[in-house]
Amino acid sequence: MKNVKIIAIDLDGTLISSETNYRISKTNIRALKKAIERGIYIAIITGRNYLSARMVLDETGDNIIKNLPLSLQNGSILIEGNTGTLLKAYDLDKNVARSIIRDMRIEDIGIMLYDNIKRGLSIFVEKREFNIAIESYLQSREKRISDKRAVVRVDSIEQILDFNPIQIATIDREIIIDKFIKILDSGYKNLVKVIKTGSYLDDGNWWWVEVFNKSCSKRQGLKDICELYNVDVDNSVYIGDNFNDIEAMQQAGFSIAVENAPEDIKKVCDMVVKSNNDNGVAEAIDFILGGNI
């Protein structure tokens, strides 16, 4: 592979550092801009939603970085960077969402419902106590995102669910998450996409499970980004760290994992660079710009 045209990068655990309050380091910013100056497109493919990803880019204070295209919520949404225009959205059928929420209530699992970006940008949760990981996530979101729509607390999720949401999610201990995934696999296998990822919240022994439209994945996100710029996916590089990155890593022309990625992730990649806290993305970009791929 000698003609890299797009570098697609995950945010959490990859581009942003847990040691700098989950921000993009100056070293990584310089590397991103260097690649752009060399004519390479840079795109963000993340599990975060719009407000959360937008916050990370805006905090750089750099207009070039702030205008990067965004594939959000594991390929559910594609946003054009310069204008912020919504280009694609893959949402969940509201009746399927209602059924899943009913199952979550039976298992006493905390419910987070992500609004369709065509309507707004909110996460809806009920006015109740959640486990410490969910509370930590919600409080962090409310603290860092000034927009009051970031978290909306309601009396009943079902009462406001008159739209097709983008995502349903929860955070819990792995034993609870795995039980919920079995329920999803048995009842909704051909209807939804289920993604399980580790959480950096609290003691780190928490897991996310996220439910999307069956078409969603970071693989789809990479495909959409490449189509946006009329670039063959073989001319793309993907940099990530977690299990929801694997499909995109396998699709890209060249794949790179950061050192903090699990061993199973590193095994599927063409290269491993330093960790997210040690500017691994900058190392990867320097390698690419050096003509080493």
C-alpha cells in the first residue's frame, strides 16, 4: 500500500489521552495537521455522539481540527466536517426499541436512550438512581458539555419514545452485560447491532453494551467516509484500540493499534504504536508520512 488517502481514527483510548482529561494532545494535533497539509484526509470514527465528539474537537481550539468529518455512534451517523451537515443516519425502529426497553426493565438494567440527531442531540434517562458507572458518565457529560440537551431526565422513557432513536445503551458489570447480550441475541439477532466495549469509568471493571440499527458498525462508518471523499477503502488507514474497531481495522488497507489495546486487537492489526497516553497516533502518522506503508 503506497497511496494513503484517508486516515480514520478512533477517539477514546486512541486519539485522546486519559491523562489529560480526555483531550487531544498538542503532539497529536500537530501530527494531524501535518497529514492534512500533505493532502491526506483525516476523519474521526467514534462511539461518541455528536455533542460529546464535538466537545473534544472544539477543545483543541484549532479550526482545522474542529472541522474534521465525524462518523458517530459506531457508524450510525455521518457528519460533514466543514458545514456540520448531516449526511447519513441509521436509526432504530421505535417499536423494536420499546421491546428492548421492556426487557431491560425486567432485568432491572439502567436505560440510556439516545435521541435521533434529526430531532435533537439528547440522552434521555429516567429520574432515578443508577449504578456508579452510569452516574459517573452522566455527571461527566453534564459537566463538560454546556448544552442543556446533553442529558435530559424524564419520568418515563416510554412516554417520550415517539421517534426512532439512534441508540440504546447501558453500563454495568460484565456478568450483567453478558446476560443482557444473550437476551438481545435470542430475541433481536436480525434486527439490531450489539456492541460490547470496556469502560474507562471508575475502577475500569465496567462494560458498555450499545444497541444500534443492524447496519451500523465502524466498518460502515469507514465505508461512508471513503465514499464521501470518493476514495477506495484500500487507500485508507484505520487507527483504534477496542473491539468495536475490529471490523474497520479488517476493512482498511492498513490497520494500526495503540499499545493499550487488548492483545486480541493487536493480533488483527498490521502495526502497533505507542499508547494513547504516549501520542501513539502521532507516531503512526509520522510512520505513514515517512512512506513506510
